[in-house]
Amino acid sequence: MDGRRCKGCGRELTAGDLRYVTKVDIYAAYDQMEIGPQDMEMDHSEEIRQLLYRIKDEDPKQMSDDVYVRFIFDLCKQCKEDFSKRLEDGELLTDEGEAS
């Protein structure tokens, strides 16, 4: 396990150390749309053209991150306990008190 470090405290995690693989998935929420027969029969070409025009200069990575991002990292036991408590307590702020 060379090179593994706790993302919380930075402690090196060696073979045999108790560690916790932590996965955080952040994705855009959406309300399900109802599509009826009229929607299927409509020509949406103009809407598609307008959408493509609006996004033509956007950064593809940023657009992807706006929809979904995943973080995977290791935590030592103490940092796992601290992280879990912060989640349970609704404390999703950094130590500096700024939204993360």
C-alpha cells in the first residue's frame, strides 16, 4: 500500500492499518419529466439548435462536473469517526467555516 495517506490528517497508511475507503457522489437532482404523445410528435430541432448554441463555448469538463462528480479517498479510523460525526450533525463546512 505504498503511498496511501489519510485524506483527513495526511497520516501514512501502511499495509495492515485499518483504513476506510470513502466514496462521495455528488450529482444534479432533477424532477422527472412527463413526456406524452404530443412531445414525441413535435419537431425539437430549433430547441436543440438553441441549446447547442448556448453551450458551444462551455468547458466540457465543467459541464460534466456540473452534473456529476465523484470523490474516492482513504480515511484512518479517527478521521472516519470525525467525518461521520460531521455528516450526522449536518456540519458540511470546512474548518474555516466556509461552505465546501
